[in-house]
Amino acid sequence: QAQRMREEEQRDQERAFILKQIDALKAEEIEQARQKHLAAERLMKEVNNANTSAMKIKEDKMLSEKLEEQNIIEYRENKEARERELEAEKAYIAAEKEKETARLRAMQEKAQD
């Protein structure tokens, strides 16, 4: 009976040891799953940050291009306005010269008469 009790005690200890090992393995698996989940979250954050940065760069580029286009349009409009003013000034000067020439001719004709 003592022998049986020792064997039973031995089996109980082995069983307890195995259960303890199983618990340790479960805890390790849980920790690995937690670490994996944290790594996945970090990766997602990095991906989201990279996407956000890429979108900002794209938006900045589009804004820059839009401003460039706006500046080009403004430059062309200003150039056209300056050219119109120049043409108007040339036409005014030509009309003044024509008036002066007509006045001088009239004076000459009057003098000849």
C-alpha cells in the first residue's frame, strides 16, 4: 500500500508537472499572440502614417501646380493688358501725329492761299 501511495503520488506530481508545462505553453502562446497583435498594430500605424504623408505630398504638389498655373494665367493676363495699353498708346500717338499733320497742312494751304 505504501508503494502504491508513492506511485500514486509520483503520478500526481507528473500530472501536476505536465499541467504546469501546458499552462506555461498556453501563457507563452498568449504572449506571442499579443506580441504579434502589437506588431500588426505598429505596422498598420506605420502604413497609415506613410499613406498620410504620401497624400499630403500629393496634395501639396497639386496645390503647388495649381498655384503655378494661377501664376502663369496671371502673368499672361498682365502681359496681354500691357500689350493692349501699348497698342492703345501707339494708336493715340499716331492719331495725334495725324492731327498735327492735318493742322500743319491746313496752315500751309491757308498760307498759300
